[in-house]
Amino acid sequence: MQTLPTYDDVVAAAERIKGYAHRTPVLRSRTIDAQLGASLYFKCENLQRIGAFKFRGAFNAIAALDSAHRRAGVIAFSSGNHAQGVALAASLLKVKATIVMPLDAPAAKLAATRSYGAQIVQYDRYTEDRAAITKALAQEHGYTLIPPYDHPDVIAGQGTATMELMQETGPLDLLFVCLGGGGLLSGSALAARALAPQCRIYGVEPEAGNDGQLSLRAGHIVHIDMPKTIADGAQTQFLGNYTFPIIAREVADILTVTDQQLVQAMRFYAERMKILVEPTGCLSLAGASSVKDLLQGKRVGIIISGGNVDLANFCALLGADTQ
Ligand SMILES: *Cc1c(COP(=O)(O)O)cnc(C)c1O
């Protein structure tokens, strides 16, 4: 293991991604402020390149490679936002990218990943082991693996969203972050602790996939079975060896929310704020809304992590929620 990343690494990441990643907007809503009795600041990574914050970490990790590793290329396994983040970052840096994706990945995701110029290797989820396939390809071709969350440069890159947020808003009292494997939460925590030492930082994960909450309480990384939830970006089964110690040190608590709470937040974003947020991206607001008492009179940061939900799915989810 390398040493844990620090706020200095977040600052270095911000330099690297400058001019490549969008500085996403920070939105407000009087409606939600009135409902919750607080001032909420929404950092809109649903409007980031590829539609999610993952571009930040992927770009930072690839840009940090030396020229020999860049020449050899990078590899990642993902069927979600990390695949597109690595594909786009690699193409901007003129690095060859190979993405290992399941045979039954949605056609739109395959097409999007391919459109950034990545080579796609497909495998059968039911009979093949993606980690083994990825490792074999990496060894054969000298590719560098870019993990979705458990890597110091990925964590530092993800931290730049909160750094931008607090540069704009000043120190916030509370920060709510969507939680899967913890790259976004640990990076956000590094930035928040440096820019707002008193800030209370909360991770929010799906109720069905509460491995982060269990891990925080147990004091070690707890593994769970693949959770069933509409938050497909948070179906991770365990936190990482880099993300967990930072989370354990900096995070006040980890909250869980139900799929129904996610749909309510998704509806709010669409109807009131006119923005499209994917179910996983709704975790932070759903979590904040569930602890209204803690928010009274406070300045609260909400990281919206992504907006990649296909419209048929979006409509089906909202249609199923009859309020
Ligand atoms: C990956 C992802 C997450 C979870 O991020 P981690 O760094 O794994 O905790 C949350 N939301 C969206 C939209 C994602 O793509």
C-alpha cells in the first residue's frame, strides 16, 4: 500500500484537472431551504463531464502516471460511470484505454464508452471472473489498472468537487456525500476537513447496502453480499483499504436511506430544481432530509454525484412512486 492521500494531494489533483474537468455549478433552492430549515448548497456533479464526478478521479490518476505507463495504456473494469470516466480521461490524455464490461451491459453504456475511443472487452458475468480477466490483460500488455475508488490518486481527484464547493461557499457546517466504495466520501472528507475544520461530514448509502455503516461501527471493513437497490452506483460490497481509514477518521456518521426516499429526492430535483439526478446521486439529499433536526439553521453542502439514468428507467421509477 502507498501512504494515505492528504489534502495536498487534492490540491495537486485540482491543478491537474484544471481545464479538463468542468467546474460544476452550485445550486440553491428556496423550497428545500424552507422545508428543512437550513441553507443547502448543491454541488452538481450530474453536470460534470460523462455525467458524474468519476471523471475527476480517473483523470487525476491517469495524468499522474509517468510516460512509460501512459504509453502502455490503462485498464478498468466497470459497467457504470467509472468506465466512461476512464475512457474519456484516457482519450483526452492520448492514453490507450481498455474497459472490461459484462456482455449484458446496457447498450447505451457500451456505446458511450466506445465513443470515447476505449477498447471494450466483454465477459460473461455468470461464468467468468472480471478481476482475473483484467489482471491477465494488464500483465500481458503492461496496462495500469485504474480502480474505481480504492486508489490515492482517485480519492484525491474526487476530493476536488468539495474543494470547489467550499471555495465558493466558504466553510460549511455539514456535508452530505453519496457513498459506494468511498472514493468520493474520503476525498470529500480530506477537502472539507482542510477548508472547514468544524464541518460534520456524513456518508449516505442505500439501506440494502449498509456495509459502510457496519464498517464504521465495527471499526474494520465489513463485506456484504451484492445489495439490491436502485442506487446502482452504490452496489459496492465493501469499502477500500485507502478509503476506510480516512472515512473512519473524518466522518461523523454514515446514514442509510430506502429506495423510496431516493425516488422522492429524484422527483424533487426534477420538479423543483429542473435537474436530472440518477438514483445514486440522490443519496446525499435523501440522507440530509432524514436528519432534519441536525440541519436547523445550518449551512449544508449536498454533493450530487451523478445524473446518468436512462429516461425510460427514470419515468418507470417516478411512475411507480404514487406519492
Ligand atoms: C461511483 C458513484 C458513486 C459512489 O462513489 P464511491 O467513490 O464508490 O463511493 C456515487 N454516485 C455515483 C453517481 C457514482 O457514479
